[in-house]
Amino acid sequence: MSAIDPARLKVSQLRALVAVAECGNFSSAALNLELSQSTISHAIANLEAELGVVLLKRGRNGARLTPIGERIVTQAEQVLQLLAEIAHEANRAKGLQGGHVRIACFRSVATHLLPSAIARLQNLFPEIQISLVEFGELYEIERALLSGQADVGVSELLNGLEFEAWEICEDDYVVLLPPDAPLKCVQLTWAQLAEYPLAVSAHDSCGGRIRRCLQTADVPLQVAYEIREDSTIIGMVQQGLSAAILPRMAAEPIPDRLQVCRLPCHLSRTLGAAVARDALHTPAVYAFLDALRETGRFSPRVAV
């Protein structure tokens, strides 16, 4: 009798044997492996032929292991477990198991965009760790990326040759009017907006964008308050002290009693993700970017 060549044994045959042993019949094993019953029968018949021994006794009540079948099933289970551990170690080395992604972001982005992206990532790769650091200024996020403090920045879109960036969505600016505002319109005129003292963001990128927009008005406008916290700005409006101009995502959730109106001119900010172009990024970072892609329009941005 010739010696058995282990190289001729197939993993699919071992998997079929273990499945039948666990289920007690071929039909349930085929269902669990999402294969046809004939495929399972063929795999085990070939395995028995290669080994030269009978592993299963078939009958009207199903299939049961022979004594040699019981011993070989135990070893087959060990082989399949070792294969699973090999795959696990490979995934870990690729950064998809046990990786770490450090994200620098704005509060509004952390509140409204990142949770769904992180949930998607965790469903696929539960061992990847996520760290969030919130910043108020765009230059702080740029500095965190370039210094290696963060892997990904999610904020207003970063431009420049030192970054690789992708657009996620446009976030329109809105006007919030106090609860007792007599105006009941969706679109404001400059004259109507001029009736209120204005509260705007004190952050450089957001506040500067609003001021440039207001400079196009054909009537004088009064910026009465520059405030860093979005929640404080909304509180001022709730108390009737001012109207406010905010990105909608930063204003959410908007209290029910406040009236939400459009500015006389269109104003928006482009939100996106960015990484330092020259940095070495782990597969975990790209897995996060793939998950973030599902939050909205996500397309490459050419640096300028």
C-alpha cells in the first residue's frame, strides 16, 4: 500500500468533514457551508479515497463518525483553527486587526459625520482603535497632520501640495432668527438681516468666510458678537439677543422655536478628509477612509 501524500489533502475536504461531524448529516452541513449536498458528498468521498479509510457511516438517520473518523476530525479542527490564526496574524500585520487611526476634526464633523463612518469601520474591523481630537481652527488640523500627531483630518477641505484630500459634502450656511422674530420667510434680504445684531463664529476660517460674505451686502450689517462655541451662539439667539449665521451642520440640532432662513447670497463650506501626502499610512487609515466614503460624496481633490 502506497504512502499517503499530505499535499493531496484539501482544506475544503477537511472543512466538509468537520461540518458533517458537527451537523450529523450532509444536508445541514451543505446549508451551513452554502454548498450543494452533492459537493459535500463528493469532497468527503475524495478525502476517504485519499486516506484509504472510512470516516463516516451513512444511514437513514444521518451520518456518524467511525472511530478513525473521530480522531481525524479532531486533527482537522486543529488544522482549520491554525489556518484561521494565520489569517488573523496576516490581517493584524496589514493593520486591519489591532490598527489605530488618529483623527483630527471639527466638533460639528465629529458629531454628524464620523459616528456613522466609525460604526461601519467597527463592523468590518472591530479591533481597529479610533482616537478623536477636536480642534477649532483649520491651521491646528493642518499642523496635527504635518507633525504626525494625527493620521486623518476631517474638517473644511485642506488645500496645498502637502496634503492629499477628498471632498465629502457641502455644508450650507444658514441664518437663525430668535423665537419672537416677526419675519416668517425662508429667504432673507440684506435689509431684513440688517434688522438684527449678528452673532458669528470667532474661528478664523468660518468667521472670515462670513465677514467676506457680509461685505457684499448693499446695506450696513452689524456683527455684535464673535463667539467660539456654536452652542453659545445658539443660546444667544434663543434669548433674543441676536440672529446668527452658522454652517447648518454646526447649528444642528436646531431648537424647534428658532426660525431657519437662507442668506441673501449663497454661502457654504466644503467638508473633506485629508492626509499628509508624504506620510506612510497604515491599511487601517485607508479602511477608515473607505468607511468615511459612505457618508456622502467622496471624490479626489486636486491640490492647488
